Amino acid sequence: MDEDRYGSDVLSGDWRSRGVQKVRQVPLERDMVLEDPDSGWAGAVVGLEAGNVSLEDWKGRVRAFPFVGQFLLEGELVTLSRPHAPVGRSAAAAPPARSTATAGRPGAAPAVRHTSDGGRLRTASGSFAVEQQRARVALPSRIMVEGKHDAELVEKVWGADLRVEGVVVEELSGVDNLADVLDDFRPTRERRVGVLVDHLVPGSKESRFADAVMRGKWGAHVLVVGHPFVDVWQSVKPARVGLQAWPTIPRSIEWKAGICQALGWPHAEQADIARAWQRILGQVRTFADLEPQLLGRVEELIDFVTEPA
């Protein structure tokens, strides 16, 4: 008999890597925001020395981590490869493409001065701040978010960036209203609309609305992005409110009320929910307090609506 009863050699080929999840490798870049998954430390890359990558947090504190380790980049586990350009402090002379104003506005987190950047101010989003610059006249393009809490969080972290760019953030009062709002706004190449949606996951109501808009008549001038969280509350790292993870709330309970109940906070009235959100928002100081899944999406929207026509 020529047939091999036992098939091919089970030890042939790359049998050791079967079933092992492959981690993407990305080149290290200055100002890339990374998070150490073990300690939770998050910060911008400010140096690479003696086999360690240095991450600077929002307070200007710097910690070094082994370059050969694994990091979270916008929520994805990655490893690092050698940078294509210097990432040390000598590279700090060239600021990011988007600088920001520091004019005080209600709700915006204050800029913080970083010693590693020669005393330059950074805003809550991590961008270099432009001091004594007035906000620009509003652009015709808009960023739209689902509700008040989304708008307040965007203002707190990205408010200074948005004022320099002249970007206005508007509330939709629910993604259900998006199609009607776009019909009224009538987007064009010069009047683009970027939309941030909660719970944008396959099969969700939000994903169906987003798909319909992107396939519709305004789709060429609209960008809909989103995060996977049930509500923008979850985009705040749970440690900021003393949790290891956000509680899982049964579908039979209104989500925000359930969160308040799990935390032992009042939740009987809408005013209680509002106070709970202000309590959470008060713990947000900078981009490092937010989950990467939100950070990247907001930056993507800012780039989309500020791109020259």
C-alpha cells in the first residue's frame, strides 16, 4: 500500500508558531504615543538610549522601557523596530505639524510645560502649544459627535487644537439624526463633515447608520469613525475612577444608571447622571487618561476636516 495512514510529518514546517498570535512590528517614531501594557504607563516617545525607549507622560515625567518589549499603539499590541529618523531630544526642534493655542476656554485642560522639550508647553492632546495666539475664524467644515458628553470630552483634550484650526464641534443628539443633519448641512469638498460615533462595532445600530451614510449621496465628503465602547464614558481609562475595568451592565438596565449604581453613586435622576459624568470628566487631565481607540479616531477626524480643499 502506498497510502500513508498517518499523513504528513507533524513536526515538519513551522510547527512551533502554529496557533501563536503574530504581533505587528512598527518603526519607532518621535512623539508616537505608546502604552506599557504591564504598568499602564502611557506617553510620547522622547528618546531611545541603551536599549530602552523613553516615554514622557502628560506631567513631563519620563520612564524608560526595554525597546525589545511589547507596547500598545492605539489599542493594538505591537513590537518596535529601529527608527528611520532620530528620536532623541535633539529631534525636538521640529514640532508636530499641528500646533495649538493656549488661550483659556471653559472645559479645556490647561497646557503643561515639559522640561524635556526645552520648557515648551504641550496641550492636553500632546501637541506643542502656540502661546498668545488667537483662535482662527471657524472653518466651514465640522466635526459632529453624538451628544453633550462626547463634545465635552473632545473639548477638554483637543479644545486648544480645534481653536487654532478653526474647527467647530456640533452635537447630533443621537446618531439617528445624522442623515437629516447632513441633508441640512449639504457637505461638499470645501464643507466636509467628520463624525464620531459611539459603539461602532459590526452589527450594531450605529454601524448600520454609518454604512448607510458612507454609501449615500454625501459619502464622498463625510468621514464616519467610531470607538467600540458602549458610551464615551468607557473611553476614560477605568483606573482614573478607581476601577480595574468598567462594569458589565445588563441590557435591561440603562447603561449610565447601571454604571453609577455599580460605583455606589446616586443615579435616580438625570441630574445625578450629569454629576457622575462631571466627576469622571474631572479625572481626565490629558490624552494619556483616554483609551487609544478614541485618541486615534479624533485625530483622524481633525486631519480630515482640516485637509486643504
